[in-house]
Amino acid sequence: MKLLKNKSFVTKVAFLTVLAAFLIFVYWTESAKDVPMKQIEKALLSNKYVKEMTVQTPRELERYMQISASNYDGFFYARSVDNLAVDEVLVIKVKSKDQLNQLKDAVDNRISQQITNYQGYAPKQVSMLKNAKTFTKGNYIFYCVSRKPDSISEDFTDVI
């Protein structure tokens, strides 16, 4: 009987340890440092693929992404110089995590719109759009369409 109680206790401790480790992992992957947008911009502009793009203004953010910059704590948005290319990078720092779902919808709409625009005559661009990298971390949303989106997203995650 005592052996059964010890096994039960060990099982409970093991379960609680695994649960605690999982919760720590989830919290760690979702959290981010509070970094000024200028620091993020500097890190992204050091990437050779982003250097090939043009940094966009709040007006262009609204034009292309249907996002008003004034609703957020800051943003970095760059697009390809070539009007026929789909390369773009967007990072927005939200005031509240409640805003992240709206931004996810805006990013999804942008990707869908671009796929519709390029479908039928630009298969490379459509492929890049289908492989777009989007994620949230802390109070930031990241969106990237590029030949090397992982390289750009690593520069972003390294700074936050």
C-alpha cells in the first residue's frame, strides 16, 4: 500500500513539473522586451534583404495595409522599390494586446489581396506570399514577404 502511495506522489510531482515547464515555455515564447521602434528599425535595416526595400510613411501604411499608424505605439514598414515585387516587412508595436487580432486580420487581408493581384501571371510572387512569415511576440506583430523571410524575422526576434 505504501508503494502505491509513493508512485502516486511521484506521478503527481512529475505531472506538475511538466506542467510548470510548459507554462514557462509558453510565457517565454509570447513575451518580448519593450524595445523602441528605432532600435527595431536599425536592426531590420542591417539586413541585406530589407536594405533593398524603401521605408514607408504612415500614409503608405494606410494605403497598402489599411492600418492607421496613429492607433499604435509605433511601426516599421518597408516595401520593395520594384512596384511589381511583393517584398515587404511590417512590425507594429501595439498599445494593447487586444489590438493584435485586428492587425492579424489586416495582414491576412493584405496577403489574400496580393495573391489575387498576382495570381495567373507571377507565380514566384504568389509562392512568396504563400510563404509569408507572420507572428506575434509580446506587444509586436511581425509580417514579412521576402526571398529570405527567416533571415529578417531572426533579426527582429534577436532585438526583442
